[in-house]
Amino acid sequence: ESAARMAGRAVLLSLVAAMVQRGDCYLAGAPSLRTAGLRVGAISAGRANVLGRQGRRLGFRMQVENFGDSPNDVLKWTKERDTVKQEESPKMQGKAMGEWDTPITSRSVTVEAIELSDVRWDGGDVYWLEYRPTEGRTVIMRRSDDGVERTVTPNGKLWDVGSSGEGSPYTVSSGVVYFSNKVDGALYTQFAAFEVEPVPLTPSGDTGYSHLDLDAARERLVCVCNTKGASTLVAVSLADQGEEAPGAPAVLLNGGSVLAAPRISPDLRRMAWVEVSEGTSKVFSAKVSDEGLLEDPAVVAQSAAHPMWSGMGVLHYASEAAGRWNVMEEGSSEPLLSNLEDDEEVFGGSGMGPSPVSFLPDGTLLCLTVKGGGAAQSLVSVDPLTREATLVGGKKSRVVSAESLSVSEDGNVGLVGSLKGAPSAVSAMAVGTEEWVEVRSSVEVKPRVIYTSETRSVEFVGLGKLPGRLLLYPPRNDRFQVALGDTPPLVLWIGEGSCSVARHEAWYWTSRGFAFAAMPGALGREERAALAAATPEEMAKHATAGAQHLAKEGLVNREKMCVFGAGGGGAVAAHALVQGMPFAAGACLWGEMESSVPVVAKPIAVLHGAADSKETLEAARKVHAQVKESQELCVKVEVPGASQGAFRRGKDRTLMLDTLLLFVSRALKLATVVPADLDDELVRLDNFDPLLPGEPRSYIVIDGWELEVGRTSEEIREVGYEPVDPAAYFPEERPDRPTGTDMDQEEEETPALQQIEWL
């Protein structure tokens, strides 16, 4: 019988091969004849196909028809189907959301990831900034037009590109890099293509330089010098000073509290800049004399930022005077982007960061726009005549989030941001094409698609009836199936970094079955003003309204909602955990906290750097002591060596994610796998009861430790400890059995040994 079956299969294979070669049959998507249970080799696209040519034998469906999918189409879906089959696991069911296994570890999204920012072109070479968590410093990277990539910044802790203020700390021109060194506060110049030591342009000190713009005709750099909360507009000489020590830069302007973005016109006769005072940003311009001094400064626009000059010498800037950010031209009252949607505006941000606008050589405007206050971003081109915005790249290479935009003299486009389905990266688009090419990814090993989640915007009615928005990452892990009616636990991120939380850090949660949500910026000037004036208590109610909306829509589990507050959001998270709020647990992460902290009534994790301010640490300790006394689950971690503010070092962010995962899993009663190398001494949960509610419990004392044992869960909890007298272990005499034998002693201790073995 076996031989007969094999012979039948051979005949069938021969017939199929002949039919394929004659063109009478081919693979199709909707089969009417299937080779049930038969393993057949994949067929190539050519007519003279040979069965079994590929080493791996793939099952496929056949159809005896002269219409349907082409062989190439079928080969495509066959490979996709087999890929999915390889990812399928026999353990697809049986685990609750929040307990899923995933290869995305805390190390893979922190220590093994980098922060990318500030892309720039110099001819055909592309440059960008790269923060390396393992080194704790930022370096300048360069990829030349021949594809060679190298680190421009010298090795060692003496070099860290950055400034104390906002804005870009470097610029590049004709192969020469100019950058601010955060270590000594001086400004340096360096050849990018050679391994030479940087040359100082200014003395070292408690300063920092940002917003650099080259004035080559006058052999100087115009930039912002930041010193102890104040900023001045200065000019730094580039003339060769020989062996002399560099001199102090020349002051051009002592403006308001914050100065930013000095930009020199193409004809070198005018300069524009931004001045921020009393919460309002203004664009100024002035004439530049032959000696390089500023004359007749005047306000160009209120509520404006990001000045830039077109190739024809016309000043443009981003303005929110009409209520939403748009691009304006000096002397015109009409915005350049005329067909933006109702919830769309130019990506203005604070006005201090990289410009969202750049010009192509033909005068076309490239602009980053944002919808819903940050829910989605797009790269558009604007025709200067029709003033209509057209999407660049199409839906295939859609920009999900962007932080920096740059255009070369040849029209090549550089971008730092996330494209659809990918982590943040430096990408380039060649002139005349609409396809992005990845230059540098923020992660060494990209997560597979089956573990990555795409954002969606969710709107709700928030503070003062203003529309609120959340960026929601739904859970995604195709190795697990969601049980009917099951909804995911929620992690809501508020405060510093809400909109710029790395996508791969969000995937750390979503691949485990959590829903991850962040609060983006407000849409329009009115919303921004209302949220900026809100108290932490009001912002807590605003965030609560968003979380309750997600639960009402069935997107998250109402009983398993957590809130994390970072920076200024720490106080918001604390107010969201008072009695009566719907959150089950939360966390306060770095940054300043109120001295009069609220009465927290829910489990809370408090994480701060040991270098945070004294007031912040005292407030954090007060919150922790208060919750610990109320017998609620809590944990306090003061990370040694961590600097003030946000955790940036890889090991600090790894500790943060692992601690939060441990805390949330215990607070929500989830059986989540926590890394075994988590520091038990540094991360110690208080008031943690691993036993099931109401289950029978037994008590035993071993070596002075009183242990509570769950009879159902078999979990063990430490209750207390009393030192044991050494005589209990090494008695010199036994009054109760002075003549006892070793056999009697062994029989007496057997029940205790059995109990210990069972534990």
C-alpha cells in the first residue's frame, strides 16, 4: 500500500509538471483543485519551471484555470503564509494580555538603542547627532557620498556634543564641523574627514553654544551663547589665531530671556532671529553693517518662530497668529499652506528645536505637518504659486513622526524620524525620487513586524470641554491570540517625552499585551494656552477622562489602568492616584514634584536619579513613606550615578523599564516574566503580598524568618525576622535526651526537613 501511494504521487507530480510547462495550469489564489496533504516544491516565475528546484519544499494550492493570480503573486502570498506559519507557536493561547512572551527586552530598546537627531547635508555627505547610551555622550556622525560611515567626534569622555540650552549644537560647511562641547563649555572646529584633534574657538567655561549659523564672508560663526539661564547673540571669529589662546566671542545682542535661531540672509545684509519673553515668541530682523553689527532691529511677527530665508532672499517663518502654526512670508498676510485639514498644522513645537521647513533648489517649500497635536505627521511639498500642499512619499513611505529635516544644495532630503512600521532612523530621499533610503537605524536589531504596533489617534472630551487626544499603541504580538472579550491593561505616559517616547520603548509594552498611550501636544494656540495654565490636579482629571474614554470604547481594561508621569508629569500622576480616581497603579519618574504632595491612595513606584534636587527627593520620599504606611504596594528607587532629570544612560533606562514592569505586574496580579538580573537590593517592593485573596495560608519559621505560604498558589511571603540564638544550631548538650543517638535525632528532624524540601 505504501509503495502504491508513492507511485500515485509520482504520477500526479509528473502530470502537474507537464501541465505547468504547457501553461494549462498555474498557481492561483482561489483554488478549485488542491493537492491535499501533498508537499510540492515551489514553482519559479518562468514557463520552463522545474519542480523542487528550491532547497526548502513549500506546500501550495493549485487551480486548473486560465485566469487568476500570476505565479509571481502566488509565490508572494505563499512565502508570506509560510513566514506566518514559522512564527506560529503551539502556545498561542492560555496567557492573559500583559503576560505575553516577547523577544523585545529592556536592553534591546535602551542599551542596544541610540538616539538620533539633527540631520544636515554638506554637499553629498550627510551628518547627524547620535546619543550613545552605553557611553553617555552625544557624537557627530558622517556618511560620505561613497557610503563610508565614521564617527567625527573623538573618542573619550572629554568630548560630548551638546549645549545647556535648546537648539542645535553643531553645523557643518565644506567638510569642516563646528560644535559645542558640553564637557568644557567651549566651541570647537574640526575637519570631518580626518582623525585630527578639534581646535577650540572660544575659552572654556560655564557656557554652551547653540543655533550655529556660518557667516563665511566675515569669517565668523553667529550663534547663541547660553549662560546660567540667560542667552546672548554672539559672533565667534574663525580667523587663524596661531598659538594664541582663543578670545571671548563678540556680543551682538543682549535680548530677552531666551534667544534662538539667528539666520543670515543670502546677501549677508540682514539677520533674523527669535526672542522669547513672557511666554511669547517673536521673530526679529535687523540690518547687518559692513563691520557685522546689528542695526535697526524690529519685530517682524508676533507668536512666530523658525525664521528661514529662501534662495531669493525672502524671509519666511512659522506663525501661530491665526490660531494654528502655518508658514508665512514677510510682507504677506496669507499663509503659504492653504489646504491644510481642520486638525492639521505646521510642526511648530516650542520654536526652539530644528526647523520644520526647508527649501528645495527650485524654490519649492518642504514642510513637516502634524495632525491632532502630534497624532500623525506628514512631509509635504508646497508649490509657491498655488500654495497647495502635496504629500511626499505617498502612503507607502509615510512619515509617522519626525524630529529633524534638511535639504542639500542638490535637492536631496534628509530626515530623522519614523517611517511606517519602523523604528526611528536617519533616512535620505534622493532628488527626483519619492523613496526613502535608511542611513542609520536607532536599533541594531529591528523587531519583527509581528511584534510592532502602529499608533492611532483617539479623541475625547477633556479639560474644560476642550478636545483631548491620545496616541494609542494597541497591543501586538501575533504569537498569541486574544480571548473573546479580553481587553488589555493600559500604560498611560504623561509629561516629559510624551510625544517623543521611542517607538521601540512603546513596543516593549505592546508586545507583552499592554496598550500604551501617550498625551501629545495640544492643537492650536487656544488649547496650548489652556493646558499650559492647568494645575497638576486639573491635568490629572484631563488624563483620567482620556483613560476612561479608552475603557468605554473597549480598547483597554477598566480595572487595569496605570499612569506614569515623567518630569512635570510626576505631580500629575500623583494627583491621578488619589482616592476616587480609576487608575489601579502609577509611577512618578524624575523631575520636579510639588512640595505639598497629594494623599496617594493607590500603589505607586517612585524613580529618581540620586543627583535630583533635594526638594524633589524629599517630596518623592514623602510620597513613598505615605503609601507604605497605608499598606499599599509601593517601591522607591534612587538610581545611583543618574544625573538630574530624565534617565538617558542605557543602564538607567533598562532599570526603569524592568522596575516598572515588575511593579505593574505585581500591582495588577499578572504573571509577567521579569528579568532575573534585576537588582533585588535596589528594587525592593514594599507591602507586596503575592498570595491570592482569601486563600488558606500556613506559617513556618526557618532560620529566624517567618514565612507565609499560600496553600493554593504555593507562593511564599516574608512576614518578619527574629535573630536565632546560635545555640539552636550547635547545642553543647541536650537535656531532653542526654543519651540520644544519631538515629533518634534523625527521626526527630525528618518532618521539618520534609517541610523545607517542599518549600
